[in-house]
Amino acid sequence: MRARRVVVGLIAGLIIGSAIGAQPGPIALRVVAIIEPIGQLWVGAIRMTVVPLVISLLFVGVANHDDTERFGRIGGVTIATFVALLVSGGHSLLVGVEKIGSYTILGDTLDDAAGEAFDKTAKLMGLPYPGGPALARLAETGDPKAYRFSRPMTDRPGLDFSFSGLKTQVLLAWRDSNRAESTRANIARGFEEAIVETLAVKCRRALAQTGYKRLVVSGGVGANKRLRAQLAEAGQREGFRTYFPRLAFCTDNGAMIALAGSLRLAAGQTTGPEIRVLPRWDLQALPAVA
């Protein structure tokens, strides 16, 4: 805690000193939207809290998975009543969205998130970080029939996810293989097929359960080409429409936080200047945006 206070003091001093020494001129910035953080995000939150205090800005606190670039703002148009699949290194989450800010958790990960499973599997096979894109590139040259891994929790009702067992299957397959480059590509392809098919099965179940006809896919794994293709094909076949963000907006970025903050500001929702630490922010507890 003492070290944290020192860091806070140093950052505050640097920012205030920079602000005082800045050249005079118009300040276009009027509102700061920040995620409510924990751990390594403390430093960023402190910086973005001190800046508004110095130059008199408003705060809007948002959850980092309450961003409308992911949850409904597609191509400049806000849509409502859809299922959102948030699939990244930290989340494998299916959400029923009645309107922006009004969420119902349909399914969540019980252990490793899909993106985390991608990264860990890539690492055990010696692929560079970030592992997801590297593994997907390798999988393009693999034989989809060489290895078939389980599709976790698709043999039972429910919308939750679990990928730790799949990761163990891949570990054993790699350990017992000849570790040739072609084998590595085949295992990567089998793993990717298992992840993608599992996500697709759960998405189709969620749409059937809710009766919604729109699926919004987001998060880093949402950039996966095979996942995009399979969900788009399923939508054409089963009569639902699938929305994907541009690749630049699949991973965490400032634009999505600013957009979420702008909608909450327009709804009159602002935050005090205190720094709050929320290890998990329940989407269902968030106030709706009218």
C-alpha cells in the first residue's frame, strides 16, 4: 500500500506539473471516461483521475465489458434485443441485451476463457505471444481430420463454457506426438475447430432460448476468421443476423470506452472523482441507458 501511495504521488505530481507548464490554449476535452479498475490498471486510472481534477472535467466510469462498440453500436447504428458473445482472453460470455445497459447473463466461463485457452495452447506448442493469432495462422495449414478434440459442455443443456479440459487434451496430444511442424499445424487446427464449434453451438442455443434474431460478436477471439465464417454461415442457414466489429475494435481500445461513456453521459450518468476498485463489475447491476 505504501508503494502504491508513492506511485500515486509521483504520477499526480508529473501530471499536475505538465498541466501547469503546458502552453495556454483551448481545451477541447470536457469529459473523461475511465474503466473502474483493479491490479495493473490502477496506474492508468490514477492518471485519468488526476487529469480531470486539474482541468475541471467530468468523470464517467464504465465497465470494460460495457462497451457499445461490442454491445450493439454497429456501423454507427444502435441495435437492441440481441445476443452478445464476448469472447476474449478474460471472458467467454453470452449476454441477452434488451437495450444498451440492460443485460442478462446467459452463459459464462467456468474456468479458462476461450482467448486464454488459445494463448496457453499456443505457448505450450512454442508459438509466440499473442498466441491466438499465431495459432490461427498455423491452423490454416493443418488437416481438420487429423485430430478431433472434444466440444466442451455441448453434450448437455446450458450455455456455460469450460475450456480447461480441452487445453489438457491438446497438451497430451502434443506431448505424445512426434512434434513435427505438420503435426503442430494439425493439432492447432483440431484445437481451433473445437473452440469455434463450441462457441457456435452455444450461440445458436442462446438465440433459440431468447428468440432473438441478432448476434453481436466481440472480443479478441471475435477476429478469428473461422469463427466469423462459421457463425455467418449458421446465420444464413438458421435465419439470424450476425454482427462483427471491425478487426481494429475486437481487442480492448479507447474508442469503445469513450463510446460507452458518451452514451452514459447523454443519459445523465456521471461518476465522482474518487478512484474505485472493482475486481468484477456485474453487467446485470449496471443502470440501463434509456
